[in-house]
Amino acid sequence: MDYQSIIEEVYQEVQQENQRGKVANYIPELAHVNPDQFGIALVDLQGNVFAVGDSQIPFSIQSISKVHTLTMVFPKFDPQLWSRVNVEPSGNPFNSIAQLEYEKGIPRNPFINAGALVIADALCSKYDHPTEQILEFINEIAGKNSVSINSAVKNSEKNHGERNTALAYFLKSYKNFDNPVDQVLEVYFSHCAMEMTCEDLARSFSFLANDGYSIFGERKILSESHARRINALMLTCGFYDEAGEFAYRVGLPGKSGVGGGVAAVMPHKFSIAVWCPELNEKGNSVKAIRALELLTDKLSFSLF
Amino acid sequence: MDYQSIIEEVYQEVQQENQRGKVANYIPELAHVNPDQFGIALVDLQGNVFAVGDSQIPFSIQSISKVHTLTMVFPKFDPQLWSRVNVEPSGNPFNSIAQLEYEKGIPRNPFINAGALVIADALCSKYDHPTEQILEFINEIAGKNSVSINSAVKNSEKNHGERNTALAYFLKSYKNFDNPVDQVLEVYFSHCAMEMTCEDLARSFSFLANDGYSIFGERKILSESHARRINALMLTCGFYDEAGEFAYRVGLPGKSGVGGGVAAVMPHKFSIAVWCPELNEKGNSVKAIRALELLTDKLSFSLF
Amino acid sequence: MDYQSIIEEVYQEVQQENQRGKVANYIPELAHVNPDQFGIALVDLQGNVFAVGDSQIPFSIQSISKVHTLTMVFPKFDPQLWSRVNVEPSGNPFNSIAQLEYEKGIPRNPFINAGALVIADALCSKYDHPTEQILEFINEIAGKNSVSINSAVKNSEKNHGERNTALAYFLKSYKNFDNPVDQVLEVYFSHCAMEMTCEDLARSFSFLANDGYSIFGERKILSESHARRINALMLTCGFYDEAGEFAYRVGLPGKSGVGGGVAAVMPHKFSIAVWCPELNEKGNSVKAIRALELLTDKLSFSLF
Amino acid sequence: MDYQSIIEEVYQEVQQENQRGKVANYIPELAHVNPDQFGIALVDLQGNVFAVGDSQIPFSIQSISKVHTLTMVFPKFDPQLWSRVNVEPSGNPFNSIAQLEYEKGIPRNPFINAGALVIADALCSKYDHPTEQILEFINEIAGKNSVSINSAVKNSEKNHGERNTALAYFLKSYKNFDNPVDQVLEVYFSHCAMEMTCEDLARSFSFLANDGYSIFGERKILSESHARRINALMLTCGFYDEAGEFAYRVGLPGKSGVGGGVAAVMPHKFSIAVWCPELNEKGNSVKAIRALELLTDKLSFSLF
């Protein structure tokens, strides 16, 4: 069976089951999203796109962008980066500060908020115009001028950003933060406020299914070894305290965002993005996870 | 035996034992203090002062000032203050943020850093010129123009203040902080940087031994009930995670600071301040605690 | 005003306010107690007893007995006992095991379950017939043959004792347990299942108000220093994670039990026992605490 | 390059690097193992065995046996098993009890001790002679009468088993334990004391590389879906608080034991067992992990 038929089948089944959750509501800009939107886009290694549903509507990618920023920082800092941030699952909510105290200012992994702040800080140390360069980078690997920052979302995150500000100062108190807090938070809130369509998001993840080579950017983005390691990190840490559940049910490396998106890869086969705004209690999209579970069942593809 | 003889005896014995610790070193201004200084001053309810050693040398009172700020805030906010800060011992280091997360932004008590920041925030809500008014208040109850702010210490604390800044933003993320973080931290760092002599510090605590009435200020500072409650709080929470040990060994309500000072009261008898810069591992002055232990043994006075 | 009038007044006011809670229900034997019972008995230093309400009805003293066992063990093991158990408030529920792990098998204090198991273990090391000798000891200091073990309660506790068994084995894994687990648990469940009336309980606490001398046993039970220290421990640790609240509101050293009893002392004045089965969320008797709060207000007696 | 050449190359490089660790010493029977032993055995899907070094010497497989017991229980209890034990990485040491308290008696995953005790309990509910049946099962899937229980190790574990006993009673207090503690511990200590050679261990894991079909047992052991899920669990949880590191560096599902063994699978390719007794600080074999890292580098095989 071809990818197009399968994702359509998956789409139908998920819509019929119609499991519901709750749209993220900590900022009004996310709370007002139409909860009934649902889209899937799959990109194979030849760059063919297979899509269904609301795959062309831009949505807030939120934490999925942490994969992009990690990719930009990884080759410039490896291996010394890993003395500043660990590679272990956290087993705690994404914005927990307690674990950071117990582990003396070294975040568990680059995908929880504290870890992503360290990555944003490292980015500020290496790039002169970090926010612009993140946009350029994603446009390059998506092969489109597609990504933009929603400034209403960015400003709203900033206005509700006390917890991330606390994390940043806490990191600084452990000397694990080099740049001014305000500057790094500006970058962090900007990349979390980026908007992309399912199609473009799937395209931007394609290099991770392809041993680090982007067919859209037409260049090696990461070494094969680095690409594999980002996949390993996504598998063990991509879904906060639901990472084990996702590995267990879906078995693909992936990353979720509170905008309701999930991007995932089947190494050597395809990358995929699924989006539906309603979240489960852990902050992951109910329908996106279900769609990926059905997909791997139907394809009999998983890492394992 | 009279108080003067007893504190001299205590002074001699402590000097002979000569237990040592480590001067606080997180800021250079505290690290450079001469560690050999040691003073005691006791003030009875008639205002007589009994003193020995370096009782006339000003030192950084640090967290002891949290008793003064709580006193200023308490009658203005009781009882609603206690929905913002609890009255339980923390069992954790004074600057821990983990417990604050587990307990959803309500600090365990007003003497750990997070709790004292809530008090400073409340102070900023009620007083127009909080720092000046704290100085005035302490001068009033000490009956002298004695207290001053060491601005080198204050600025140094500020420059090393990331952890307290993190605590403040964390409180704000739980809506337990009303004023701008910078403004409150300015007040907080200022009152922690106040300098007083043992004698003046003991005088400023006199009202707590006297059911709330200050013989130096010549007025009721707190109701009897409020004064008792501050004493209860000092007994259970005045020495961070060594509060039980201090109650067990000394049995007086008291408050310590990382400058090496301890102020304590024996209700209906006296107030006392002891100072020696070297601290034990919990951040409390080795000689000050030992002196108070010997004193209560000799006097057969303790709460119990 | 005399003690009898005051406790009657307190009794009336508490009954009128009629604050309610929930009877302990983890074993049927406690769950079936009539929740409307309420008694107070106060014993002064001459041995005069002042009583009101259900002061002659035996009730399950539960954790209050931990004061009696600590008293039996303290002089025999001091100070080496304090390397096995600490003297700090726990800030956690009484049966928590997490803290015991973080602190490597040293319980926070002798009144949480883990600490009381260490005390029971120490008791088994020094006494040949520990259960009988606990009964003898309490009868002696109460000046009556009054205390008995309710074997239905004891057996029921045993049958629901998995958590305490876990604590005991956990202590053993840290080499902080010398005797066979079963033997120590038998002693522990026995002393927790003792029944006493308010009057007898107050009599049994009299020595703690009297610098260690029991007028009923007609002998020095503890040195003055040891008696004071048990009082300090009760004040900082006697009410689990509500110890600060009790010190704040009542200001007396005391110990509660899930049977709804509270025993407390005002040093150099009196001992007192109050009982009403309904508990607040922390496991302390609602009416007993309220009664003691009113009492100290009316008497203007508290430690502070 | 063929498997035999590669594992020999890996073997040589690891021996040259000669990274050292510390042999497990909590029981004398493990402490006395010759630390210089090192063996590798790889089994492909046709049943060909490639081996080097001490691949024929039996060693204590310890926690690796938790994969075997989970396999026996999984099809009999799925999905209700997953209300008793979770599938998330723990981020804590394998024998931690604190997390079990915070999560109300539901272990994080079936490979930490608490989770494996739940599995042993479930096993006791379904099998009449659990220990014998575990041996039979492993012999069947290894295609040999090879596995035996070292009773000196078993008895020694039992005599040092207070912590596991505490975990079992703690689970019982949460009603997450159906059978008598002693009976389940007997089974648990027995399966942890099993001895196997690298070759036999690799053979016993072959079905996990083969979609659940054992070529040695000549039958489907698990459905494809169940086999995949055990692999997912091994990847996220197989190395305690070093699971992320192993996924990051090696990228294969695997399980370690404190005897120094590691068993792993490359789905649809091979299973492998590596053994060297010296452990790193997290309790995982230094040389075994290094060998697997080199192997996946050389083969360019990993999940990702």
C-alpha cells in the first residue's frame, strides 16, 4: 500500500474515533485556535509529499523548534555541549525546576525547557543574529520561504514567561548560562512562536530520516552520527514524561509541541508531521499521537 | 549569678574550646571579614546592656533582618499574609527552589529566601520608601541611629543574585508576587546588607522578649499575640534545616545570618545577640550557637 | 481564673463552634469510634486533676506513645542514639519513605514512623520484655494501673502494617536496625494500640512539665536537660508536617495521635490531654488543637 | 565485513583501551569474580553464532533476567499489566523507593527493581512452579539446557535483600502485590541468580530481533507487536538512569545486569551478549557498553 492511501486511512480512523483533549490555554493566542483542525504530511527520501487534511495551515510549532535549534548548535559545540546539558529522559514535566536543583544546574536533556534555554544560550554565543538565522536555517532545510514568527504569540509567551525567566536565572546561578537572560529569552520565545504547515515541518525534518543530508537544502546538515544521536534523543526525551509511552506505542523518534504538532522520522524511510490542537494531560496532541500509532501499525514500521 | 558574669564566663569557655568553621565566601565582601571576631550583648527588660568581646563592631546582619521586615509587615497583613507564605519548618537549605515547586509557589515560612522575598514584596505594597522605612524602624526599636546599609555588600549580593532572582520570578509565575522583581530585589538586598553591632541588634530584638513592647521605641510594636507568634516562627524555622538542632540544644527562639550573627530572645527575660563570622555547614555561626547553648545551660533558662 | 473554670469554658466554646473532621479509617477498629466524644484533663504540678467531658473514657493513644518509648530509651542511649535518628522537623507526612532514602536511612526525628521504629528497635536491644515494660513504665508515671493494649487494634494495625514493615526493612538495608523486624514491629504495634483516658495520659506526661520528676512515680524519670530536650522535640516535631502550625497557634510542646488525642505540657505549670476522634487533613484532632489554642489564649501562657 | 571479524576487531580495541570499573561488591559471591574476563557472542537470524573471548563462561545474568520474566508475563496480562507498572524511564537508581512513593505504588517501568517485583508477583499468580518454569522457558528459547541457578548467589542476595523486601512491602501497602512477599522474593532472587554464557544469553534474546519468533524454540514466543514493545522498553528503560546515554551512544535496545552482562538486539539483524564484570558508577559494564558502541559504529547499524 502506498503512503498516500495509508495516511488517508489513518486520517479517517482518527477522525472517526474522535478522541478529544484540551487546547493549550496558558496564553490566549493558543487558546483561540480552532480545535477541529487536523492534518498530516509525510515526506519520503525522494522529497515526495503525501498529505491529508489541514496540512497546509500554519500552526505554532512551539517546542518542536527545539530540534531545529539543537541541530544548529550540535556540530559547533560537540562534545563540550554535553557537559552543559545531559541526554537522559527527565521523567518530569517539561518546565520543572526541582530536578535542575537536584542536578546542580545541568538540565536532563536539550528538550525540556531548561535544556532548550541552554541551547538558546549556546546559539547566542555562536550566531550574530540568532533569530534571523534560525528562520534562514529552517527555510533552507524545508526548501521554502515558509516559516514565520507569530509576534502576538511571541509577545504573549514573553508576558507569561516568568517561569522560563526563573529557569534562566537559575541556570545562571549555576554558571550554566553565558549571555544576558533577556537576550536569550528573546531568541527562545521567538523560535517557540514560529509557525509552519505540516508539509513544511515534515520537509524540515527530512534530513533526520536521511542520515543528516537534506534533499531540500541540498547539503549535509549533520554527520550521520550526529543525525542518529538527535534521533536517539527524540526517542528517549521527545515527549517529556510521556516519552516511554510514545516509544512503546509508536516507536519512532519524534518531538511534540503544545501547539498540537508532532514531527517524527522513520530513519531511512520518511519524515512526518501531524497536527491537531487538542492535547492530553501531558501536553501532547491526542490525535497526532493516535495517528502515528495507527500509521506504524499499518506500515509495520517502527524502530523495533 | 548576674548576666555580666555569665556572658563573660561563656565568652571565655567558647574562646578556649575555639571550635572553627568557615567564613561565608559567596561574595568577597563577606569573605574578607576577620574570622577571629567574637562578641556577645544581652539586653534585659529594663534596657540594661551586658556585653563582652567585639560587641561594638558592626557586622552584616544578613537574614536576621528578615525578622525586622516580617515585624513591619505582620500587623498590616495578618491573617491574609498566611495564604501567601506558610509557617512550617522547611527541612531544606534556605535557598532551595524544589520545595517551592512541589508546594506550588507558597514558601514554607517567611525566613527561607523565597518566604522573605514574599515579605519584601508585601512590604513594597504597603510602604512608599521601603528601604528607608526599614532603617527608620530598626533605628527606632534599637533606640539609636545605628543601622546602616553597606552598599559594597548590597551591590555584591546583587551581582551574585541570580538565585534569588530566579526565586522571585518563580514566585511571580505562581502569582505570589505583586511588585516588579527588580524593585523588590533592591529592597531585599538592601535589608540583608544592613550592618549592626551586637548591642544594637540585641536592643532591636528586645520587644520580642517583652510581649511586643519596645522600651527603646517606647511603644507597642506588635500585639502580644503577634510577638509570640514571631517567637514561635523563629523557634521552628529560624535556623533553616538546623532549626530542630538549635531548639534541641539551645531552646530559645532565634534567627541566624550568614554574616555570623545570631539574635535570640528568652521571653520575659532578655534578648541577646552573638556574633562570630565562622559558620558550620548549615550556614550558622559555630561559636554563636555554642555560646547560646552554654548560656542556657548556665542560666537553666530555656523555653522548655 | 482557676484551671477548672478555664477548661470548662474552653470545652463549651469548642463544642459550640463544633468544627468537624474525619475519624481515622485505615483500620476498622478506629473507624468505628463514636466521633462525638470530647474530653479534657489538666494536671498541675501538685498532681491536682481538672477534667471536663469524656475525660474518663479510654481511647487509642497511638503515636502519643512514641513520647513514652523515647523517654525509656533516651537516658540509656544518649548521645549515641542521635547518630541513628535526627532531631529535625520532617516537613513530610509521618509515614513517608522518600526522605528516608534521601537521608540514607537516618529518620528525621523520633516521632515520624521511621524514627519511632528505630526507637522501638533500641528498646528491644535494652529491655527483655519490651511490651510489658512499656506498660509498667506508663502505669508507674501515670500512678495507676490504667493503661492496657487493645489487641483488636494491635492485630488490625499488624494486618495493615505493610508500610511500617517496608520502613523497617528499609532501615535494615541501611544497617540502622539491629533486631528482627517481626519482633520490633510487634512491640511497635503494641505500644501504638495502648488505650488511656485523658486523665491518665495527662498524668503520664506530668514529669515533662516538671523538669523530669514524676510526682506520681515519685522519682526522677529524666534529667532536667533530657526532659527539656523531649519538650523541644515535641515542639518542633510533635505534629508531623503541622508542627509549625501548632507551635504558631498553640505554642506548647505536644504530641498527637491518629486516635484523636493530643498530650501537651506547659513547662513548670501543667500537663494536659485532650481527645476528640475527628481529625484534620494532617491527621491531628480538630477539636483538640482548637481547645489548646483557646486555652493558651485564655491563660496567656505559651512558651513564647 | 562479516560479524566474526567485526566482533574480533571490537574485542581487540576494547582490550587495548582497557577502560576499568569496579566489580559489584554488595554480595561476596559477585565481588570475587575475576574482573579480567571479557566475552562477546552474536547470533544472527539464521542461528549462526559468532563469538570471541570468554563467551563460554557462565556468569550471573542478574537483571537481564527481567526481560525473560517480562516476556513470560506480558502475553498473559496485556494490557491490564500496564495499570500495575508504567512504561516510562525512571531517571533514578534502580532500587529507589522515593519515586514509588510519589507515584503511589506504580513502578515507573518493569526493569527497575520495584517493577520487576510486580512482574515476579504476576508470574506467581499465573505459574504453579514459577522458578522451574522460568528455567524451562529460558532453556527453550536458548535451545539448550544451559541455564542454572547459582544457589550461593541466590542465598546471598536473600541475606542482603532488605531493600527489595522493603520495596515488596511498600508495593503491598499500595495493594499492588497479590502474593506472599516471601514467595515472590524467592522467585525474584532465583531468577536474578541465574547463570548463562554469552552465547546462550544471546540465543535467548534472538526472538526479540526476530519479531517474536524463536528459531531455537521453533515457535512464536511473542506477537510482533509485543516483541517490538519489549524492545522499546529496553531502549528507554534498560539501563536505569543511563538509558538515555546508552540510546545516544549505542542506539540498540538492551538490558544490563550488575554481573557485568549486557544483552541487546538489532531488530531484523541479530542479538548479542557482551560480558565483563567491571561496572561504571551507574552499575553498567564499562567494557560491554564500549564494545557495543564500537560495534554499532563499525556496522553503521543502530535503530536510528
